[in-house]
Amino acid sequence: MRGRLVRLARPTDEDYGLLESWMSSSAPVAPLTGDLGSDPTAADLKQANQGNQRFYMVRLLADDTPVGTVNYQREGPGWCSLGGAIGDPELWQKGYAADAFMVLIDYLFHTGNARKVTATAFTFNKRSMQMLSRAGFVCEGILREHCYLDGQWHDAVLWSMLRAEFYEQAKKDAERSERLAVQDLVPAADKAQARRVLAEHLRSARTSIGDFLDRS
């Protein structure tokens, strides 16, 4: 899965060591993601990735360097929650996280047939607030005193996007720039040609449906 700046790839065995370092309670991104009390091992993450959760490595298109991770978890029928972060603070605010999340969201709605996608962000995380609001997510609720940081309890915001809202936002993005349009896995021209081939065959060749109609 490719975006403008990054691509998403399933982790290799070596990648789980990087995921462990990025998701540890001592990692620079931990205060922003709320992972201050969590220290999953590489083995824990590999096992989780074989269950109800899916991790993807965020790799730069320029040189394929792994810079972070995004993930989704199936919470119910058609409902997925998102997570992830860019590991190195020096690579923050370069558009990599936003690009990676949009690639994942496009995949879930346009290929995975998701009905609803959610994300939770803490009120002190300005980057997540900016990214989610600009992407067209709707503020669905406030989770009061959800995270303890720097001597205070902080609220969290539950953001969501529904399938219809995704396509509405995708249409606006495509009108702004063709490069922002959602990419089909099979081009529309190929789909139309396949239907024409089938239609021509059904008109001229013997089929079981035709045989049935002839006998009826």
C-alpha cells in the first residue's frame, strides 16, 4: 500500500525489534500515545499481529527506511480502531504519519469494506488533533480524565469516520488535487472491458443459462 511519501508493509521478524523500541514506555512517542505503562516485547507484538490486530511498518518511499508503524484492530462488525506513530521525533511534522494513516484508512474503507473507523487522541496531543480534524474525522465524544501525565489527568477525544463520510471527503480531496484521489486496485477501464468481454460471450456462445431457457 503506497501513499505520497510512504508505503505500508507487513513487519518482518527483524522489524518487531523496532516496534518494541517504538512502543516501549520510555520511547519519545509514549507520552503522546498513552503507552506510558506498557512495555510489549517483540514476541508480544508478533503474537498480537496474528490475532485481531494488524501492524504495518511505515517505510519511506525514497529509500525504504522504516520510520514508524500504524495498526488497526477490529472492534466489531465493520468497525476498526486505529493506532500508530512515527518513532523518531526528528521525523515528526514531515507528513509521514498523516500519509501513513490516510493510506490505511483508504485501504479499510475502499478495499476492506469498513463501516466505521475510530481513533482516540489525548487533548494534549496537538499533532493528532490537527491530523484527525483535517482528515475529516468527527469528534464523537470526550473521555474524561483518561490519561495521567505531568501530574494531571487529561481528557481523551474519540474521533470517528463513517463510510459515507470517507467517500464525501475523498471526493473533495480529488477535486482539490488529482494525486489525492483514492486509487482503485483495478482501473475502471479494465473493469468495463471485462464486462464487455462477458457480454459479447453471453450473446454469442452457448451457456448453461441459455440451455436452461431453451428447455423451459
